[in-house]
Amino acid sequence: MTMPRSSFVRRCLSLLLASAAATAQAQAPQPSPDVVFPADVEQVTVDVLVLDKQGKPVQGLRREDFTVKEDGRPQTIAAFEAVAVPESAPTPTRTRVSTNAIPRPAVERTFVIVWDDANLTQFSAERARRAVSEFIREGLHDGDEVMVAPTVGGAWWTGRLPKDRDSLLAYVGRLQGLYRPDNSAARIWDHEAMAIWTGRDPQMLSYVARRWFENNLIPESFPTEDDVRGSLDVSPGLAQIRAAAGQVYRAAVGRLRLTLDTVSRVADALAAIRGRKNLLMVSEGFIMDSSQPEFREVVRAARRANAAVHYLDARGAEGALGQAGMPGGSAEYGRDVEERDATTLLALAQQSIEGARSVALDTGGSIVPSTSGLAKEMARIADESRAYYLIGFNSANTRRDGGYRKLAVEVARPDLEVRARRGYYAPKDGEQRKPDPDQLDPKVRAGLDAPVTADGVPLRLVSYVLGAPSDKTPVLLVAEAEVGGLGFAPKGGKVAAAFETYVVVHGRDSGKIYKQEKLLELDVPEAYWPQVLQTGIAVRRDFELPPGAYQARLLVRDKASGRLGTVMHEFEVPAAKGLRTSTPIFTDTFQAATPNDLPRPVPVAHRTFRPGARLGWAYEVFGAQPDPAAGGPKVSASYVVRKPDGTVVSNGPSRPLKPSGLSQLSQVVVFAAPQQAGDYEFALEVRDEAGGVAAQVVEPFTVGP
């Protein structure tokens, strides 16, 4: 049967606020594989690469082949695991319903590309985009998980190869470099500004003063008949230089904080993930300012996550040469520095990237210089991580003083190169920061940031793009949370529960982030609790989004137990072009009918239905051409229910759709689910008779117990 209705979208959205929880009949999630490596917060875990002369990872080493030293003292190895990643791993295909109930492979690799747009110029960004794109196309293997995270802010993007390769490439294509350095003759480099402003190197002030004098930026106070350069007195301009250095230094510190905070945040998100984790920091580098606590926090976060940070210098083969204030600077940007300063400044220029180098070395990563091919070196890092060793020890130094401890890992075999982090910061009592009321709980933030899902609360998530395409199209996210394993029990004739829910939607094309945070409270009479255990609870959030591709991340946390689940879902909001339908509402749940209306379908997130259940399929049609003879659009629709092999189970013949009072074309199809358990498809065809075009929508579903 069909039912034309007006204000279809508005009525659906209002319906959602009053509807009961949708049924949840998908299979229960399988438990994750047991972790071989023991978990101990006090245990130090070292991720070790062992390479042969050809730079290939060495396999087959045993616990007794390794020696771990802390501050020069050998440590007892308490845990050891050799890991080898297969050439390829199975990867699931994209479905309409996303879930965290799918078991993940026991061994996998995670690559996070930290795009340091805070320290990338537009020129180096173009070079870096090509390298990152080539790495994603050719340097990774099936089953690899990839996340790209910019440092200035905006949307992050996650994908699993090979199914998400094109989506990742599209995201990388829009990344930019946001650092705009001063390329005039008055440029002061970050390392120069730090030395001048903090007083760490008084000689640096004279270098900059001579350069400014040569470019007529400051006058000489008292000219003499002697060699002008030999008796240069530019003291009146020193205050001007110091003031400029202060501005440059503060800006440099602001950029490095953005970068280090992002790296720490990424590392925290990776802490619960199994397998080797590589952070590839694509940057032009930043200064090493030991007074900034973010450096210490990065090393700690990398230790907690057992992750290595690799620094890829994106400045290009020329490095600092030819830029203002350096040897080779063109007349357009100022004269060359004096010959007596040239060698010194080239050596000191490395200080502008020393912070990035330090982060890589202190976390066991590598440094890819600007003279190397970035894509080739990224592929090398990926190849090296195909085999590695996890070594754990309980430090003989039990002092919880927060001090830095040096690490050295040795292998009792000749001609092998060992790569491991150089050290770590010991724990310290009372060093945890007080929670910031304006910031997310760290566990919640890590769960939302992580490139993989958490299954503490089983979840399903589906998207519905409703309404006519426009600058802002209504989008409804519907999730179902299974609560049967959370231990709720009736008390006083009712079951009370509270869940924190967080939804973050990342826009791939716009880079924007959309957020909603709500507390979901349940107060269910005991008689109805068995039904809730069977159906689960519904989480529904609506947005208005412009056309483009999106990734939604949902986190649900039970306030009583602290258990949380996360799920990611990718969807697209189409542009207003051609014949299309809204996302069909495919459901087995209906709101009670009014005397003058048929039952209204309620959006659900599951696609497993009972044999013979009454099912509904509701949708709208957009973009149909007007038919002059009919005075409006002339559209017909037909459907078929079939098995995956094409065997038809039932069908609905082609029928015209009649516009409602608001010229909307909508239809609700109600039919019975097949009696035989198995997999099926509902296929709809909508035909624009005036325009001579058709649109098809296919929705897989399952009939089960």
C-alpha cells in the first residue's frame, strides 16, 4: 500500500522525539582476541626495530638476544613478544549500518599522519601533499589503518585500506600550509628570536644587528673613519631588534604548542590500540624550547601509547638556503649575510627544527631530512614496521620523581641496527593535571579521537539524509546501544540508568566539525525492562549539513560502570543535482496510527528483522522534471524483494506517485518480511517519466530469529 503525506521530513523529525526505542536484533559482538602482552601501568614497554645491513626488519630473535639498559644499568626483561604483520589483512566492505561489534584482526598497523599546518608554508605543503598521497596510494598495504590529523584544528579523517583509499586521498588533497613567515629583510628566525629574547646566546643579537644594518633597517650611531664594519655601533637599534624577537618567539611558541598538543592527543588516542603505531609528523620543524612542558608530555604520551614519532622535514632539498636572513638570500628579500656570519648561521639554522628532531629521537622514531624523498622514506618506515619486538621491564629504579631516564637496547648479534626510543619520563605522584571543566574528559576525548572503535557498549549507527538538497540539508543519525551486558537490575519496581552520549561529525570537504553532547537518562518500569534488553536503547541526533562527505563518531558511556563504546560511520550529503531520493527509512517499528492516518515508520539502526515482521520503507523524491501536460512532476515507482542471487521473493508493480499539497513526492511501502531466514535485498526504482531518467536504491537486510 502507499501513503502520500505532506511535510514528510518535519513529521519524521518530530516523530523521533516521541518514539520508543527501536528493536535491536543483530548478533551479539564477539569478544576481542586476547592480548598476549601483559598490561601493567608501571611496566615500561619498548617498541624495538631490528634491521639488517639492507635495512630490512629481522625476524626470529628471542628474549635472550636482547639487553635493555636504563641509565646504563641492565634491566630484567619481564615481557617479550615478536610481532610479524602479514602482507595483507581482511578488510570489511562499507555497509549502510556501521557497528563496533565486528572483531578486529589480532595484528594490525596504524599510521597517523600529523599534518603540521601550523609549521607548514603553502610552498612546502604542496610538496608534502604529493608525498602523502603517493604514500597512501603505493606505500601501504590492505588492512592498514590510516588517520590524518592537522595541528591547527578542523576535521580529522580516518580510513582502512583498501576500501577508504579514495576518501583519504580526497581529504589530503584539501590540506594546506598555514604558516606565513616573514620573508623580508627584517626576518628573524625562530631560533634567533628564542636566543635573543631569553638571553641564551648574547652573540646572536650581534649577528642579527649586523644583518639589519646591512639592509638599512637600523642606523649606525657614530660613524668613524675606521672600517665601518669593524667599528659598527648599532646599539640604538638593539631595543627594536629585541622587541621584534619577542614577537617572533611568542608566535613560534604558539605554533609548537599546537603541534605538540596534537601529537600528544593522537598518542593518547592510540594508547588502547593493539599493534604497531607510527606517527608521521609532516612539518618544517620547530624550535626546541625546554621551558615548554609540552615536550615532556609528548614523550610521556608516546610512552603510554608505545608509539614512535617520525619527523619528516618538508622544507625541500634547499632547506633554509636562499631565504631571507640566510646565505643565498636574494636582493628582493635583502642582501646576503656577512661572510663571517654565513657558516655560523647555517649551523645555527638547524636549531629552528631541533624541537621536531628531539621529539622523533626521544620517542624511538626516525628523522627524514629535507633532502630525502618524503614518499619513499614514508614507505620505508612502513616496510620496517612489518616485523618488530615488544619488550617490557619493571624499572629497578622505583623512585617516582618524574625524572628523565635514558634507555639503550642492544642485540647480541653482529651487523644489526637497533632502533628504540632513547628514554622516558618516570611517573611522578601527584603530577596529573586537574580536570579542566571546559575540556572533555581525557577518556572521552581519546575514544572520540581513536581511529578504531571501542566495544565496551555494543553500538550500531546509521545516517538518514532527509529533505531536499540545499545549502543545509537535514541529516538524522540513529544509533542503537545494547545494554544487556551492563549489569542493570530493577530497583524499586524500576530500572534507572544514565548514559553520556557524544556525537562528532567531521566534514571532509569543508574541514568543519559539528558536535552534540547530551545526557540520556532512562527510568523504565520493571515490566518493560525485558523489552529494552531485547531492543536496546535509541540515540538520535539531527544536524543540518552542506553537501559533502562526512565521518560521524558516536561515543556512549555508562555513567555507573564507566564502560564506553564508540562507532564510526561515513556518509555523504549529495548536492542538488538530478533525480534522487532521500535516504529511505527502512524499519520494523511504527508509531501508533491516528484515526485518519496510517502507522508512521520510525527510523531504526538495525537491519535484522523477524520472519514475517511488518516492514516499512518510506522516502521522498527530489529533482524530477515538471511535465507540462500534468502540470507538475510525473514520477512512478516500483520495488522488488529478492535474494542476493537475484531470486525474487515479492514485488510491487510500478505505480505513479501523487504530489502532496506542498508538491512533495513521497511514499510509504508496507510489506511482510520473508518467512525464511537469510539475507535479502529491497530494491526500489523511481522513474521520472518527464525527464526520462531513473534512480535506484538497494538496501540489504537479514531475516533472523
